[in-house]
Amino acid sequence: MTNHAGLYIFGEVLFDCFPTGEEILGGAPFNVAWHLQALGNQPGFISRVGKDSSGSKILYAMEKWGLDTTLVQIDNKHPTGKVQVTIENNEPYYEIVENCAYDFISDDMLSGKITQGILYHGSLCLRNPVARSAYSSIIQNTRLKIFMDVNLRAPWWKKDEVFSWLQKAHWAKMNQDELKLLVGAEKEIESQMAELQTACGLEQIIVTRGEQGTMVRTAQGKMHSLVPDKIELLIDTVGAGDAFSAVYIHGILADLPVDLNLRYAQQFAGKVIGLRGATTDDLNFYNEFTTSL
């Protein structure tokens, strides 16, 4: 097995299906793992695909990219995940199919394999009790530090469950609409962030706000914010948040200061929205980030 340097990504891999006919590899955790591999971090990707042509394509793409496939399970019963994506006013909308292979990630093959380091997961991959049980089994190991990406996709979330996962996390990233859904819209965003961070004991809470930029609040109550540069090319915003997460985690591993980490992560997210979908197999796309980070 590849040495994952204490970095694991847990959750869905699927195909984003666009109205124009393209089918692009996606799923927030997969996107994060893909970018981190290009950045040199060699993550262990924990997921599950169907025993079908889509599953074979995913495994082939991972092997070609250098991503370790040993923690990706094969499901004989359930199909590889697919999401229908529609774009309205530059905003993506997702029709997410249930009972996909990634909903049934099993802890049978994971016992004792994930020992320490950083574990990334989203909230969507925990919608099914089977995958939720596997996740619970992994995080019983208290030497793991958790980066949680909040993806509130109706109807696949419950507030009390999301809070229970946030309370186990060290870093949490969400967009401003998701923050409002969790703590209410009555207060200013700084107060919303402080409330959620305090309630869940987070080291950092990271809130993305599109063109307004990103805000980070640390455990000491210090606020960091950055408005992005003007976007040169916009094709779609699918996976922009995942791109941000990947570079931010890369920066955490490199022990970058928050301001610098925020700038690199936001720059990379701004570059990804010039792609169709969330990923590319062009290593040159990453050059400026692999040399500066």
C-alpha cells in the first residue's frame, strides 16, 4: 500500500453529468483527493464503486493519476454514483441519486488501516447508515484530526447529525448559506461563525462567500478574510469549494500561516472555475501551486 503520509479522504466518488453531455469525474471527496495527489500529498482515498463500467473508469483514472486504489471497495449490488448537474445563472444545481455504491462504504476492509493524521470527509457521504457506521469506526481513533466539508444537499441532511459530526471535527468549511442554515440568519456573519465555532469546539471555521471571498475564524477568535482577484475565465463553479479545501489541507500539512494558506486556496479555487467540472488530468494546471507551496 502507498504511504499516505497520514492523510485520508473519506466519501463519494461519482460522475457529474452535464446538460451538454459531458460526464466528468467528481464528488467532493474525490475532487479533494485528486488535487492533493497532484500537489504531492499521496492521500488514501476511502470510497466504494459499483462493479460496472463507471466504476472501472474511476479505478483506471485513479491508477493513471497515481492515486492509490487499495482503499476503494467494489460493490456487486449498487451502481457507481452519478449526479445530474444543471447550471442556472452560473450556479450549479445537483440531482443526487440515492443508494449508490459510496453509500455502502464498509468498515470490514478498514480495520486498523487508518491510524493517525488528517481525515477529510463531507457530510453527504454520511447520509446512509452503512457508510456512517464505517466512518464512526474510523474516528474512534482519537489520533486523527478531522477536516469536515459541510455539503448540505436537500433532503440528505439533518441538523442534529451535522452538529454531532462538527463536534468531532478540528476544521470545518462551508459556504455562507450553509452557515445560515445551521445557526440562523439573524446575526452578522462574524457572530454566526463565532457561535458555531464555540458550540463545536473547532480549531478553525472557514466560510466561503463566492465573489465576496472567504473568511476564517481561529480558536483564538482572530478573523482572517480575503476578497479574490477578478476571475479571468468562468465556465462553471462546480468543485470550486473542493479545490479550496484541497489546497487549504495541503497548507495545513505544510504548516502555512492562515493568511497565506487562505490566499493560495482561494487562488486555486478561482482557477478551477475555468474548467468544465471540478478536475483536470493536466498536471501543468498545478504548476504554479506545486512550485510556490
